[in-house]
Amino acid sequence: MHESHRQAAEQHELAAHAHRTAAERNERGDNPTANWHATRALAYSDQAYKLAKEAQTKSGQIVTL
């Protein structure tokens, strides 16, 4: 169970980093690179959500967001 939570947290961190990088590139006017990083952020976020749901199921806890 702990491994599932750790993996989800890692994906959340990768998503946050990609979001920050996309914002920095966007501010510099590098839209193609910003879009690429934003797409990566979405992929990491989707994976983090999937892993978090799996971890929740494995832990047997139901949490309403």
C-alpha cells in the first residue's frame, strides 16, 4: 500500500514540475515548448490520479473529495 501512495506522490511531483516549466516557457514566449510541457503535465496528472485511486482501493479507505 505504501508503495502505491509513493508512486502516486512521485507522479504528482512530476506533474507539478512540468506545470512550472510550462509556465516559465510560456512567459518567455516559447509556446511550442510550453505546450509540450503542459501535455506532459497532463499525462503525469492522469497517471497520478490512476495510482491514487488504486492506492485508495488497496487501503480500503473511502475518501470523498
